[in-house]
Amino acid sequence: MTRIASTSDARILAVSSERAESMPSAIPTITKPYAPCEPGYTGDPKKSCILTNQPVGCVDDVECGAGFICEATQCFEGCRSDHQCSPDSACVRRQCDKVCHQPNVCGINAKCMADNHRPICSCNPGYLGDARVECRIVEEPECRADNQCPFRHICVYEKCIIGCHTDENCGADEACINKICQNPCSIFGACGRNANCRPINHKPECTCPANFRGNPNVVCELEVKPECEIDQECNVGKICENSRCVSGCRHDNNCPRHLACVNRQCQDPCLLPNSCGISAECHADNHRPICTCPSNFRGDAYIECRIAQPDVECEHDLECSVDKICENTRCVKGCRSDANCRFEETCINQVCQNPCSIYGACGQNAICKAINHDRVCACAPGYSGNPHTLCSRIPVLPECIVDRNCSLGQICQNQRCVTGCRTNANCPYDETCLHSHCQLVCQLSGACGQNARCTPVDHQPHCSCPADLTEIHRSRASPFPSLVVEEILIVLSARYA
């Protein structure tokens, strides 16, 4: 460090001779490393030691000039903080250095100005950017609005980038989704399950495919014609469940005559426990077991058959078979009460008869079933009411009321959606209603002229000539050059002038 002379130094040198005689002839030199000063001396042992009562050169940094600090009562060049340096310098490793002379203090194409010990960076004229990193030359903006950018591009920070702000930035078959032009049908859930999706005017148009029905925005289900609606539409031994005929029964009428409905299945009633008496023979008829005693046996076939005695067939009705009574020790056909008849018959005028065979046994649209010698009436499936008088069909909720309740390509007839149309409103936009059927407008005969291009627009054909063809008249396009066409038109005009 450079030492600066001061008035205190002059005072130190001008010591009186008397005091000089009392002082040692020379200040001892400290040669031992890191040794402390001698008794009566103070200071930095690495530099110099002075008498404790020797006058002091400086006490604080403020006593030294700018760019200097006080060390061991002496002023040396250096600093402890930025405030001890000039405004364009900063204290770096105890030395005042120019802030703008430091490496990489500002970015490329930037200039530096020092103020209050800190660098201030700014871009050179004609440049813009972060002056601490890099300044780039100012370029003419590529765009200022979206309409200055190509199709499917938008203007962001004066640059055209791929993207969109609204549907208008996209094609008619696209929509602006998450700032990107996308097919609206590609989004999950755009249409219901099994539905067809077609992008029209930035929106997904959902329709159910052929042979499907339902709400295309929710679900389209396969339209399967029901196999049945009531049990009577199924074969014997089957019933109608969920519009399909399945094996099973609800009552005896669902089974063949030789079977009975037991636990919803058609079974042989003779196989049931105790269907007939001891030693009796059984055969099924009209869904019931018919019990008879074998030859040379007599008795109640539903209880027990015993070997018959000679010349005596019966003594009372119980010894005769069903449908018979005992008359003069002989069993003859007839009845006295329901007990002489089968389970499904009743005694009427001494004859066992099915009570359901009597006219008016049950009401209209009702099913009659003979049980325990009496009739039981019940409304047929799909009907309700009083089974003894009249059963009416249960109304079915209509599938539709007006045409708009049906999908495109369908109309409402007799409260059901059927294929067809009344007006163009019943058809998709690219089809027209012709002879009560939706037909593609561009596939109709004569929709456009020869070699013309057809585009469906709002149920009507839109005809236009390709780029390499010239329109001669509305219904015909010809691949003649435009000059030849003009010559033909001139000749035709002169001919009919």
C-alpha cells in the first residue's frame, strides 16, 4: 500500500531531543513471524510497532481522502465499501474499480453507464432486447392482427404462429379447441356411443347410423325388431321375456296339454309326488294327472286301487274312477258333485265339464283357468281391467309425436319413427326429400352439367366448373381454352343476330 504523509507524521518526526534521548536510539525490528509488539509498543507486528503514547496519524477512514482507508493509524489506498469510491467505481476486493470495466457487465450490442457505483446497461440505437443479455436489431413486425397471417395462423407478439383464437381462424370442418384448429368430431364425447359424427360449420353434427335409433348425442342403440311382445306370440313351452321367447312358463296355458307349469317350467304332472293313489295308473291330460285303476282293480284311483270282487264293481262312488259314479254296483259315467270330477272340472247337470268351456266364463281379452273345480279369470299379458267383464290393452308410450322427435332421415308415423321424409328438413344437409325418401342431391340425374363439380349446400346441388374447364352455359362444361370459347360465342352471336 502507498502511505500518505500527514501533519501527524511531521509531529512524529519533530520529536524534541530531550525526548529523543529518553527514547531508544532505534525502534526494534520485529523479525519473528506473528510475534507481538514489545511492551510499550502497539501496531501491526507484520508492519511496524510504535510507542503507545506516540501521537496517532489517523483514527478513522473519514480522516483519509476518497479511495483511502485507515490502517494502523496510517492512510493507505483502498476501500471497505462502495461509498469510499467515486460514483463510477465500486469496491471490489478492497480496491475501487470502474464498474463498466468489469467483464460481461452488459450484453451484446449494449452500452454501459455508471451511476451510484452500479452499471446501467442500455441497447445501442436501432437495437432492442435485454441489455444485460443481448440486444438485437429492430425488425419490421410480421403482423399486427390475425387477418394478416395465413390460414390456421394467428398473430402473437407481431409473429404469425400456428394456432387460433376463434373458429373463424379455422376451416368450416374445424373448430378452435385449446387454441388449435381441430376436427370437432375428434374430441372425446363429441357424439354419443355408436353415433356418426360429421363436422359442419365448426360444430359436430351427430346422427344415428342406419338400423340404429336413439339420441345421437347420448347413445344410439341397434334397432332390433322384437321377437315378441306377449306370451301368446311364442311357441308352446316358451314365454316372452325382454322381447325374446325363452323356455319357461307362467301358467299351464304356456305348456302342452300333457305338461303342467311347475316352478316356471313345463313338467309331467304324473311325476309329481302323490299325483295318484296306490296301484293307480296315471296319464296327463289338460295339464293335470288323470288317475285310473287298472283292470280287475277298483277304488278311488287318487287314494288306492284294490283288487275287484267278482260280480261287484262298486259299492259307492269312491270306488269308481273320476267322471263316474256307482249305480247298481256298476260304475257309470256321471257325477253327483265336484268331488266326482277332475280337479279342473266341475259337476254341471250331473256331467263333469270344464268351467272355462261355458260361454261368458271370463271377460273379453281375459284368460280362463280351471282350478279346484272352478274358473279363475286373469287379464292377458299387456292388458288390464276387470277379467270377469273386460280387459283393455295397456297403452304403450309413443316413440314420437312429431317428426322432429326422430333422427334425420326419419319421420313420425303412428307414433313410431320410420325411414322416410316429408320435407327437406327431415333430411341431412347434403340430401333432398324426393318421393318421400332422402336422396343425395349430387347423385340425382342431371344435378349438374357435364364435367362440372357438384357440392351439396342446404339440400341443393351447387355446380361449379373445375379450374381447367370453362363454363359455356349453365348445364354443360367443356375442356376448351378460353380463347376458343370466346370464338365460339362470337360465331353463335353472329348466327342469331
